[in-house]
Amino acid sequence: MTARWSQAAVYDAVEAINGRFRPYHVHIQGATGSPAAAVAKATHDVLVNRFPLLTMSLDKTYHDYLAAHGLSESDPGVAVGQQAAAGIIALRANDGSFPPNPPPFTGGTDPGVWRPTPSYLPGPPPSNSPALAPWMATVTPFTLTSPSQFRAVPPPSLKSKRYAIAYNEVKALGAASNSTRTQRRPTSVCSGPPTTRCSGTVS
């Protein structure tokens, strides 16, 4: 989500200077200066807003970038980037992203409901961890009219005839032995221990 904030701020900053397309949100009249400086400042300001504890590190990276590219804080592009970032930050201030202390989401135990599972791969997250960012489902979209605008329809009820037909078809086609699958039907190549990754399909 932070990346989307940065992308919107960077786009508006560069667009203000180049003037080739319509801005996403922030209109900056008479913008001049280096697009690179505008991009650096817009990105820096969004990241500092999102991750204030990293301000010192982000400041250093920003100033190192300017120095490495022969730019300075006095470049007009810096002010453009700052204005673009401020506009996007204000626009997205209450978009529902990164809520403070969100309750852990652990799903449920009913059939078809998401729940934490054991992990068979090394490293984080640990097994049976709650969902990482359930709040993403209600964040205000950048371009859609709602989070559910293009959401797929839910699967049929587990007690419905439609579900039973689909289940029995998968069971018949995917059986390890006595399968009804023909040679023309593709099948996944997923053999080996739980850590093995699927390598594609064969027919």
C-alpha cells in the first residue's frame, strides 16, 4: 500500500514538470526543476510519513541520492516533489491502511473459511500465524469505486448440488489411480515433499 502512495506522488510530481498527461490528484501550477529531484523528494516524504521511525535513515538515503546525481535541496523539483507528496498524504490520510493495533484475524473453523495453517517452509512467518493484513479488504481503492467492484462471486454452498458435481468431478479427474482423466487433459507437476514447488503443467 505504501508503494501505491509513493507511485501516486511520484506520478503527480513528474507530470507537473513534464505536463504530458493528466495528474492523478495534485495539480501543481508552473512546476519546474529536475524530475529526478522531484521523484526523490516525493518518495522520501511519503516514506517518512508512513515510517516515521526510519526518518534518519530515509533522510540519509535521500541526501546521498541528491549528492550522487549532482542535485541540491535548492532545485525547484524538490519543492514539486514535496507538494505532490503532501497532496497524496492528505488524500489518503483516512483510507484505512495501516490501522493502529488492528486485532489479529484468525478466520474460523467452518468449512471453506480461512484459518491459520502450519508452514512447511523455513523462515517467517511462523506456523499458524494470523492473517498479515486483513485491513486491506476495506482500504479505499486508488482507482476502483469500491474494494468489491470486481470481486469474484463466492463459491456455491457446500450443501448445494452444484458444489457436489464440481467436487466429484475433481475427485474423479485427480485421483492417483483409476482416474477418468484423458491424455489430452493437463495435470499439475507437483511431486515430492511438501517443500517442493509446482513446476507447471504437462499434457
